[in-house]
Amino acid sequence: MNSARAAARTRLRRQRLLAGPVGRVLFALSWPVSLGLFSVIAFNIVDTLYIGRLGPDQLAAIGYCFPVIFSMSAVSIGMANGATSVVSRSLGRGDADRARIRTTDTIIFTGILSLLMTGGMFLIDETVFGWLGTPQRLMPFVHQYMNVWFLGLPFLMMPIVLNGLIRATGDAIFPSSLMIMAAAINAVISPFLVFGIWGAPDLGMAGAAWATIMARAVVFICSFVYLQRQKLVEFTGHDFGIFRSSVAEITRFGAPAFFAQLVSPLSAAIGVRLLTLSSTDAVAAYTVGTRIESLMLVPFMALSSGIGPFTGQNIGAGKPHRLRSAQIKALLFGLGWGLVVFAILTAFGSQLAGLFSREASIVGLADHYLSFIALGVWGAGFLHVSVGVANPLGYPNLGMTLSIIRHLVLFAGLSLVLILGFGTDPFQTVIMAGPAAYIVAGLFAALMTRRLIVREEAAMGRSASAPSQH
């Protein structure tokens, strides 16, 4: 009975994705994800808020930690995107058995990879933080946080992948609800472990890391149980040949998505390294500014996640014409939200930065960063939407290329040339390169994705007979 109900719900979600009004479907897929993504980002924001209260050195230390954290998170995000593309396309074709095999093998592969990464990071962490230019006086704080984070890596990676697998079925509400719950757990536990409230151990920065791991462990357990109840997990009857085939297919879609995600923390690492030439206050301000910026980008990231299953299932069902309407609506939303963010950051930037630090110099620099990045946020919307469409559309390398253009060529590359080649001020250069990179890359991404959608329509012979859009 439970199996029949689960199958009926999956069919209903599939019908909605393939035939429902495009705007409403995208909204239904994206708004729950926005809550979930807000919760994911809230982990880092909560950590930054509490750690900032420990002092400016601790705030600067977490700034050196974030590029490493996001680089490792890129692995799980890439795997989640790859698995979402593979599973959503299988479900779009009505192949439940294939979807179940790919789901199970994704979970196994993620577990193995996370354990290998845990061991590897303990071996190379000194080298990595040395390359980032981390001052020696900050290294004890870095180790406090990152040693715990490395130990909990399996629990930090697995929930991201499992949530992607759940979203592939068209259910965006449940995984988002889990992340909201986890963010609440983290926010409640963190101050007790960071500051030693009510007799709890005073762990400092390590306490923030432990709180994150405990909250993510809850998400992992709940997500796994959900997938089992949906009959999408089956560990019996597998052999190595099937597993190898699954890993190859997931990697084919996931590797480009991983590299696309990796270039962002890599460019952030370059930015942090360049800002070290200025001061640790500049690094702390950049940390505060980018945390606030990431919060403003949540709707774009949610739309990118929501448009992925929509694209995959409509392509799998032979309905590429619906993507044209989806892209137009998504880009218009990007312009609108970009204007809202511009108004918020220019009016309240200093007040928002003041929540993270009491140091006037850090708050002033962070406000300066926000006033510039606000100019190009709409370009970030164009870029996120385009990357979300490209992978399930069957062009996973395009997402990686777009991310490289924005992060490594336009942001990091331009900053390196100006600072090292022409001696420009490191902080001023970094904050100006950010919005410029968003605008140029966003416009290019929108044009490229549009061409691919038209090409897909032509390939399926749908251009002349596309039905009217809702």
C-alpha cells in the first residue's frame, strides 16, 4: 500500500513537471528550495556570527577556513547535481528500476569518497592553509575549527547528496524542511558549545563545528529513511559491474558540476590570498561581506536547483519547448530580485555588517564591499539560471565553462593582473572585480543557454509545433 501511494505521488509530480503552468511549476520547485538553501547558508552565517563575537582574529581565521570548506562541499554538490540529472531523466522516462539503482549507488559512492577525503585532508591541511597565506598567529584557531570539520565530513557531505536525490523526484518541500530543521538545531546548539553556556563545554571555534555536524547528522538519517520509504534505495542484488556503470554515469554529469562548483571557492581562495597583502581586517571584512552576499543570492540558487529537475524531466519526455518559457520567466525574476538586493545592500549594508563584528574598521570595509557587489547581483541571477539549465539539458561542460569565466577569468584573473601587475589596491580591486564578473558572465551565460534551448527544439522537431505556453 505504501509502495502504491509512493508511486502515485511520483506520477503526480511527474505530470505536474511535464504539463503544469511553467511559472507555477518553477515557483513550486524553487520556493521550498530557497528555504532549504537559506538554512544551508545559515550554518555558515551562524558560525560567522558567533565566531565574530570571539574576536577579530577568530573572525579572520574563519575567513581562511571557508574556501577550504566550500571546496570540499563542491564535491558533494557536484555529486548531487550529477545524481539529480541522472535520476530525474530516468524518472522522466518512467524507468523506476534504473532510478533506484542509480540512487543506491550514489549513496554508496558518496560514503566511500567522504571517508577518503577525511583522511586526505588531515595530510595536506598545513600545506593548503600555508598557500592561503594564513598568518601563524591564526593557525591555532583554524585547527580548532577544521580538525572537527574533517572528522565529520561524511555527515556533512551525505545530506547534500541525499537532498539532491529527493529533489530529483520533484519533491522540493521535504528536503527543504529538513534543512530548516537542521539550521534551527545548529543555531540553538552553537552558542552553548562556542561560549560554554549553562555548564556546556567552552569549545570556542570547535564548538561551532561540532554543532554543524550534529545538525547535519539528523538530516542524513531523515533523508535516508525517506528514500527507503519511496522505494528508491535497494542494497541487495547489486554487483560491481552495475556499481561501476552507475559511478561512470553519475560522474559524467557530476564531474563538470563539481568543477563548476569548485571554481567558486578556488577564486575565493585567490581573493583571500590577495587580501592578505592588505590586512587581516580586510580578510575579516571580505568574510562578512561574502556571507551577506550569499544570503542575497539564495533565490537565484533556489531557482537554479528548481529549474534542474524541470529541465531534466521535460527533456526526458521530449518537451524542450517548455524550457523557452522557463528561461524567460527565470531571467525576468533575476532582474527584479537584483533591484531588490541593490536597494537592501545600499541602504542597510553597514547595519548588516555590524551584526558580525564590533570592530569599526571591519564594518566599514564590509559595507564598502556590499555597496559594490550590489551593482552586479542581477548578473549572478542570469548565471545561476543558465548553469541550472545546462547540466540536465545535456551540456554539463557548459556550466563548468561559465563558472570558470566568471570566477577564475573575470574575478580572480582580473584581480591578479591588476594587483600583481599594476600595483592596484588589493581590497578595492577585489570588490570592483566581483560585480563586473557577474554582469559579463551572466549576459554571456543567458545568450549561450538560449541558443542551446533553440538547438534542442530543432533537434526534436518541435520548433514549428510547440504548444502555447501558460
